[in-house]
Amino acid sequence: MKGVILAGGSGSRLHPLTKVTNKHLLPVYDRPMIHYPLMTLINAGIDDIMIVTGGNSAGDFLRLLGNGREFGLKHLNYSYQEGEGGIAEALSLAEHFADDGPVCVVLGDNIIEKNIRAAADDYRRQGEGAKIILKKVDDPQRFGVPVFEGGSILRIEEKPDVAASEYAVTGIYFYDPSVFGVIRTLVPSARGELEITDVNNHFIEQGTLTWSELDGWWTDAGTFASLLRASNLVAETGANNV
């Protein structure tokens, strides 16, 4: 299984900081933000990773991370996303890299306390379809929210006005290679983007999406409030062996 970190976008919610650099290069406590999703993949036993980024600071990732040798990686690859076509479009750029195999996808501003090794091993045994990781949060309406029937997910609602559950879909996903064909069938949302929620709902409709609950804390770092929260959590408890 290969790993993909999605680290593009304009980071508009973090302006003016992101007028001069990519959001994922901003510090979270004592490390650049990008270090945390990188360690999430490494701790899951993944050593062949691609970073999808964009904008004027794309070259800074190469200067910071090089070929990944510092992290013990087999390969660290890069791809460039032009514009802001959404998470699913960014993932589509990794199709050649995936080489008809499964991928673990992590959004570049997702930071976790522990690791996803158990979920990764479960998906390796699952062998097909998709797997998502959920976490109970106080403000699920900020994220994709699963609608449950019994223990199964009926659908995922993107940023609903009223959340159907306490769970948020974290930015950590596992997909088999059919995901790239699914992305090609998508139409842009009202935001003009290809939505990862539509991808996940496809696998739900096919009956091939499973889920697990994340152990330990999780936060994104895409707003000033969540960036501060992430830094404080890392300072207080540490994160992901970083």
C-alpha cells in the first residue's frame, strides 16, 4: 500500500499567513505541519509516499523534505495540482503513482495523537473497496458527517446544518485502485470542486466501505482556532511520534 498526502489549496482561511507560504508548511508547535501526516503514514508501515501540492510554494516542500531519506522512506514523490479543484481532483493526480494498488490518503492538515496502524492492517486484510476513519467531535457540522442505521453508514453528509451524528469523517481514507475510475465519474459540486464525500458515498452505495474509530485525539489545522488547538495539543501530549 502506498501513501498520498494532499497538501494543496490556497489556505484562504489562514490568510494573511498563507499569502506567503503553503498552509502545510506553517508550524504546528515545533514542526512544520506536513511532518505530522507524513508520520501518520510512516507509522502505518507505508514507506512509498506522494505529496500532492500546488501554488507558489510547491518547491519549498522539496527543500524541506528532499527525497524522504531523513524519515527512512523508500521514496518520496511529488505532484503538482493546478488551481483548486477539490480533494478528489487532487487525489486523481496520484493515479499513476498508485500503480493499480491500494492507497492510504491523508489530508495535509490532519494531526493525530496516536497512529492508524490497526486500521491500515484491517484494510490490508479487507483487500478491496474503501475504509474511512471516524472520530467523535463537538462540532461535526464542520466536516463530513456519517448517517448511521444500526452500525452501518447509510450516507455521508458534507458540512450539514444539523449533524445526524456526533462523528466526523477525519481526513484519512483507504481506497482500492477503482477510486480513480470513480473520480472520473464525478461532477463538480456547488463549490466547483470534486468532493471526496461523493467518492465515499459511491463506495457506501456499492456496499464496500468500512469504518473504524480513531484512538486518541484528532484535529485539523485549517483555521486559526484549529491551528492553535493543534499546537497546544502537540505541546501538551505529543503527536504521532513526531
